[in-house]
Amino acid sequence: MAEGTGLNKSVTLKSELASFLGEKELSRTEITKRLWDYIKANGLQTKTENGAPENAGKFIVADAKLLPVFKNTYSTSKSGKVTDLRSLQQGQTINMMQMASVVSANVE
């Protein structure tokens, strides 16, 4: 099978994400897919910031399993926007648009 390129190229997962997904290497697209599968299966979306899980909406509720993965996230985008989830607490939310930063922060 051909080696993937771009977002389909396998990357090494940092320990928290590797433990969560049960894999040491995956492509960024597969990481994102598996995170969303977990979020949807566990009803962890909500329509309001820091709202209760309601299985719909643009915010993701950090449960005990996702929290260690989310807390690895500290990044600055090319536009200068900082995503800092290091002080996130269980039950708090992140915006679904922050998922790319979460994935990037958890791969080597």
C-alpha cells in the first residue's frame, strides 16, 4: 500500500492521545474521525459554551477521557490566535473549530 501524503500521512501520537485511541500512529484525518466518533457516540456536543451535553451543537464537552487530550493544547495560529486549553476542567467546553489545534498539539 502506498505511503499516505498530507493529512493522510501517518503521524506519531503523543502518549495521552495514543492511550485514548489505542494506536501509536494514525493519519490526521483518522485521528479527527475517531475523536468525532467518540464525541458523537457519547453525546458530548452542546449548543452553549460550558452547557450540559445534549448531543448537538458547536461546542464539545470535555469528559474524563477527552480531558487529558484537550489539556495538551497550546498553539498559536498563523494569524496570531492562541488556543490554550491547558487549564480546561472536566465539564467545560471547547469550540469545534479548535479540533484542528487539538489534533496538532497531540502528534509529533
